[in-house]
Amino acid sequence: MRTLTVAALQTAPVPHDLEASWQRFAAQVRTTRELFPHVQLVTVPELFLAAEGPLLSPAPADWMDRAAVTVPGPLTDRICALAIETGLWLVPGTVFERATDGRIHNTALAVSPEGEITARYRKVFPWQPYEKTAPGTEFTVFDIPGAGRVGLAICYDGSFPETMRQLAWLGAEVVIQPTLTTTRDREMELVCARANAWTNQLYVVNVNASDPAGVGTSAIVDPEGIVRQQAGTGEEILVDVLDLDTVTRVRRYGSSGINRPWSQLADYGHTVELPAYGGAFRSPEWLKNGVDGTGD
């Protein structure tokens, strides 16, 4: 059995205080490790380490610039050291990343228990016109040895079907989606999380900020679109053991033992014209020899 035990911390930063938010993050990761020693990966909401404040408590006009960091840099050094200390995979929400060209991105990181930055994903679909970060241009996955392949998405990315489809195409079996939603459209985000999980037959771990920074309701959805866990609005921790062989089963035999979209795409996708994307569906490597990669 391939399993990945995740802890999604529905929490909130200390508004506009970078050091206090870091100390809060580190303390919560250490506490999670102590309480749940079987956990392998810990994740927190979007822009937690950028110390974003509540919607109606706006940051200083230059806050994004002040909070921006280089990757790698002093902040990622601290994250890597914490990963080594705790022996955990860390997806520490997102940070404002200052790129070499001077632009600032909303960036998610994955750090291994060995203290290595194994993935960096720049949000492809910022929440425009409100979010001022520069969009990224590519999607990102990484492998956890002995478990499976994980994709990264950020908040509003989930509103675009292309995001999860591309991550699944790249072989993702789980998508970690740090989120910072402060508005009443959260219900539609949860609809998207279920739809994205079901149509791409993967787990979605959508971790939103707790009040007062966000409206909470973090969720973990399985490859058949079933909500395994959903939080309230306050501070909570969602711990779950994800059976990644379930992804293989669902992709091979169908959700509810019926629906097999990846198998159908493998058989007929190349015959369907996709003018919006300038071509037709191309089967990913993992799908070419069978939906579970075995050739059966």
C-alpha cells in the first residue's frame, strides 16, 4: 500500500509581522510533529509566511515589496532547517518571491526532509485584478519516494480546469492547494475542488486560512470527488492518510467502478480537435501503457 499522511493546518499568520508569523509557523509544525508522529507532509495556507492580514485590515501599500524574498534565501534556509529538524515534507503555503528580473510572484515551495527545495511553483492564475503578483508560466510536480507524485496549485488556480488537468497529465496523484479566500465565493471553490478531483481522479488537499484571515472550510477530497474531511471556519488541523493506490484503482476501474475518463482519453483523445489549445489530446507517459502504468 502506498500512503501519504498529510496534515493541513487551517491557521492564520500574525498580520503584517513576518517574524511573528514565522515563529507561529515553526511552532505549529513542531507541535504537529509531536502530536501526530506518523505525519509525513505538513502544509499551511497561501501567503502565511508573507504575513497577509484580514481583508478589511489592509496592509501597507508597499507590503508585497517589503515581504518579498529570494528563493533560495534566508527564509528558505529557515524552512529547510525546520524540515531537517522535524523530518517532514513541508509545503509552507506560499511566499512573495522576488525573481531575478525584479518581478514578484506568489510562489509555493516543497521542501524535503533532507532540507532540499524539491519544487517551486509560481501561481499561474493570480486572482486578478485584485492580486498584483506576476503570473507564472508552468505547472509543477514532485515525487515523494515510496509514496507518489504530488502537484502544486494555489487558490484561484483551482478555478481553471487546465490547472488540475495539466498536473494530472504530469502524473500527479495528489494536489496540494494552499488557499487564502476571504470572500463568500468559498462555496464555489469547494465545488471546484470536488470537480477537479473527480474529473482528474486525484486527491485535492485545499487548505484555506482560518478566520479572521480567511473563511476556512479547508477540505480534503478523494479521487472519486468525495469529501473526506472539511473544516469549519476557525483554527483546525486536518490529518489524513491518503491511500495513493486508490488513485490507481479509480483510474483503472473508474470512479464508483464506472467512469474512466483517463482510459477514454487514451483511446480517443487524439481524435478530438482542441482548437483552443492548438491541437489534440496527447497521452502522458504514465497513460500510454495503461491507466495505472502497468500495461495491463
